[in-house]
Amino acid sequence: MWSNWSGRESCEPAELRFARSVDDLRAIVWQAAQDGRHVRVAGSGHSHFRLVPTDDVIVDLSGLAGVIDVDAAAGTARVWAGTTINNLGRPLHDAGVALVNQGDIDGQSIAGAVATGTHGTGRTLRNLSASVRGLRIVTADGDELECGADSESATFEAARLGLGAFGVVTQIELAVVPAYRLAEQGWRAGYDELRPDIGSLSEQHRHFEFFWYPGRDVAFSKAIDETDAAAVYPVGNEGGRTAWNYEVLPNHRPHVHTEMEFGVPLERSLDCLDEIRDLLTSQFPELVWPVQYRTLAADDVWLSQAYERDTATISIHQARNVSDVPLFEACEAVFRRYDGRPHWGKVHFFDADDLAAAHPRWSDWWARRDAIDPGGLFLNDVLEGWRP
């Protein structure tokens, strides 16, 4: 059996393989192709959507982990695809560099986070996929393809947010910056008190986000900025930390849940949030899980939530043991009215037509994907259903 982090998505594949070398991985892919089976890759399983499940072959890449090399002068680091984000922080720091940004959960594999457009928050900061400078991919014929802006560039443009559909990513070259420290401050305020300041707070701080709790109509906000102040150990609780970037940006999130997130145009995001607030207050008064608001800079990644538009993301959470369908369907109806794009790793109900309407480069992405893997070796039922 394979299941995702929350246990809500599971399957019983014909094979669950653990690759510990590229040679092993190439043989796994070649054998699956000979047997007429599909191949999907599992990272940490933190996706809430059915991107991984298949009846055929699931490959676990956790054996391909670690930092390969760092070029501080060029501002790049090459890492193995199975490396979790929380295992990148210290090795990169020791080399004098850091990720440009990361999300507040750091247990995902870097390849899975890149493949789904995972992001942190920051008005001027882009998602992880936009930080990718190169990829090495085992393709359907078992060969390794190296791609980047100057080599196999058409494949690179599509595959840097590739949903695991181009092949098995083995190595990723990421943009990095000199190591930096961050100071965080947190506070609580009523929604009506916070609402007029959301835009200015997002502009003033490197990172600004908040969690609004429906039942109490209270928001917990965080602002984080670069600092020259010395790190303070032990690192404090969320909302009051001063330390290195990889020690401040992530948070411990032990409460298992399921989640929906949509990216909407920044200029319309607060109106959208107001509608979500009204919806939850009137129709789902029992909801105790928070709504998260973050900002995301525009990028040029074809399937990004922020493709060619500054974006705010709004996330809805629900307990694992409660049916999320009524809540998520109602919220998605609001997001659709605001031209929302769903996060690839979270629950949504978009079909192929919806996704094509939301993503201007949808047909280009599929054309490139099908050129690399015309037989659909790296698809599952969900992706096959989206295929034009």
C-alpha cells in the first residue's frame, strides 16, 4: 500500500520500488515500459491531490538525497531530487548559501515541491519552481536528459513544474542566495482590525501572512524580515524568532488535515477573502480550521498559480476524518468567480477544460510532455483524464 501524508489518498500499486541509484532507477523505468506499466514518483506524500496513486509502479526517491555541489559565485546549488527541504537548510548554510524562499512546511521532497509549484509567502518572492535552473530527468527510454535555459530549453520550460509527468527527476539545480538571517514577529487581531492593513503589511515586509480562524473571527499574523541581529538560541516559538532563514521560515505542523488552495489575482484577493469569510461564517459555522492568506510574485512558469500575474493564495483546511467535499465545493465556487488557479498539490475539482481555461500555456505544456513521453508512461488516471 501507498498513502499520502494525511491518509486520505491511497492505492495498492503492483510494485513499490525504492531507488538508491540512478542506474537502479533507469532499470526500473525500462522494465516498467517493457511490462506496459505506468510509473509515478512519490516524494514525501504531502500532496492532498491524487497525483501519485496508480495501480502500476510507484517509485520512492528518498534514497537519492543530499547536496551534490554548490557554486556560491554563480548562485546555484545542485541537489538530489529525493532530498527533503528540511535536509537542505544546514548543508546549504554550511556552504554559505540559502534557498531564496520556502514554505512553512519543510518535510516535502524538493522534487515534489518543485513539481507542484509549492511556495512560501512574499510580495516580491516567487515559488520554488521559478528558482529551478536545471533538471536531470530519466525519460521513458531509460536515458537521462539534462535540461535548462540553454539546453533542451523547451522541455525545461515545461518540466520545471512538471507534475511528475515528464519522467523521473533525479537532480535539480536551484538558484540560491548568500545565507541570511530573519527576524519574525507575530500578533493577533480581529479580522475587521487587520483587513485595512493587509495590503500595506504585504508591501512593507519580506514575508507577511496570516491565519484567520472562522469560529473566533481572529487572525494570527506573521511578518518576517532580513536582519543583521545575531541568531537567538534556542529558537523560540512561531511568531517570535530570530535565526537563520531555514530555522525561521518552516513551522511544525503536526495536526493532520486535508487542504484546498487557490491562487487569485492579487488586486482582487481581499474581495475574494471577504466572500470566503462570509461563506464560512454563514454556512460552515462549525469549522475550526484556519484560512491562510499569502502573497506570491508573478513568474513565467507555465503551470504556476502566479503565471504572469501577482497573486495571493488562500488556503482552506479541514480535519482528515471529516468529509471535505461540501466545504471545498462551496469555496471553489467562490474561487472560480475570481479566476482562481488551484494548487497542484491540494484538493480541487477542476477538469481538463477548467485547467485549460485557467492556464494560458496548458496546450503548450501538454505538447512538450507528449513529445518526451508519447506513450504516457509517466501518467496516471487523473493526468490521462486531463490529456488534450
